[in-house]
Amino acid sequence: MDRTAERRIAAARRRAAIAKLVLGGIGAFAFLASAAFARVAYPGHHKQPVKALSPPKSFVSIVRRNQLEAGILAPTEGDPSVVTAQT
């Protein structure tokens, strides 16, 4: 082989190595980008901390007090004629 053929082969190998690196980088970037998009778009993923769905304690105590005053939450009174135990 002469010098020009060796130079052409060396240049082709260099271009092939650069192409492999570029394709590998593009593949890695595409994988990481798709993983990030999947993580953001997944409907079951908690994007924010979970908040309690219960109302504030002050609100609950006010409602209970008001309903107890109105007699809505008062304990039921049993009929005096009903006997629950045999003696």
C-alpha cells in the first residue's frame, strides 16, 4: 500500500469513530429525554406532596358543636320498654 491509501484508511477510521461517538451520544440523550418525559407525564406519579383531604380541625369542631346544639348528632335514646338483657 502506498501512503495515500493509508491516509485515506486512517481518515475513514477516524470518521467512523467520531460517527460512533455521535450516534451513541444521540442515543443516550434520546433515552434520558424519553425517561424524563415519561416521568413527568405518568398520571400516577405524584408531582407534588400529598395533601390531606380532611377539613381543618377547627371547622370540624364548629360543625360538631352546631349539630350537637341542634340535636342532629345527639345520641339516640332507647325506648324504656325495650329490654336488652334477661335477668
